[in-house]
Amino acid sequence: MRPKELLVNLYDIWRPAVSMLYQRCQHRFVRAAELLEINDPEIHRIKDFRQPDLHALINMYETLCSRYVAEVYTQQMDFFKSKDPVRLWRNYFYDDLAPRLVARDDVVRNVLKATGVLPCSDPLAAMKALTENAEFFSLEESGHPSDPNEA
């Protein structure tokens, strides 16, 4: 598959990818509060929050997709791995990249601020920080388990 064609296909599947990223950030935040035995109505509200503004994460996702296609993907990957390139991205995003993003406190906070879950005076600044983070985040595979709790 040609890089431009792959990029269009990756952009088309943004919603499930950013939804998963949001859910993992939400879970990590709530889990941290539980670990600290913080039993606060705000934590319960965050735990039960069901209507995040996922569109706030599109720029970050598209930046990661563009970098992946430019820096990691080659058409030879399709041949050698004999898999659909969209599936290769999906596996990489879900199993390697997203867990490493969620392991970062600043990403978790900014995802929750940008999506309207955490109070924030400037959600656009949170979205910008996420996009800037995506511009410089290492795309090298970690080789670590996909769940940071399993490490």
C-alpha cells in the first residue's frame, strides 16, 4: 500500500484508537486515586464520565499516524509481515505506542483535560501539548508488555 493511501486509511480509524487511549488514561487516573485511597466525588465523576470530546485528540492521533508512515512504515513491511498495513498500525498503536503514552503522567493529564474530563482553564493548551508531545515521542517499539501493570 502506498504511504498516502495508508495515511488516509489510518485517519479513517481514528475514533476507536483515540477512544481506547482515552479509556486507558481514564483508568490510570482513577486507579492512581484508588491506590492513594482518595474517595472523592470528583474521582467518581471521572470514573463514570462517558461523554468525552474525542475530537480533541485527533491532532495528536494524526501527528502520530503521519510520523509512523514517514518514519517507520515501508511498503516492504506489507510483504515481509504478510499483514494488512492498517492492522500493523493498529497492533503497533494498541500494543506498544498507546501503553507508552499512557505511562506518562503529562499525557494522562492532558488527555483528560483536552477531552473535558478534568477541569481545565485552557483545553486548547492541553490539545497543543498532546500534539507537540506526539511530534517528539519516540516511535521505537519498546518490547514491553502492553499493560504497564503487567511489568
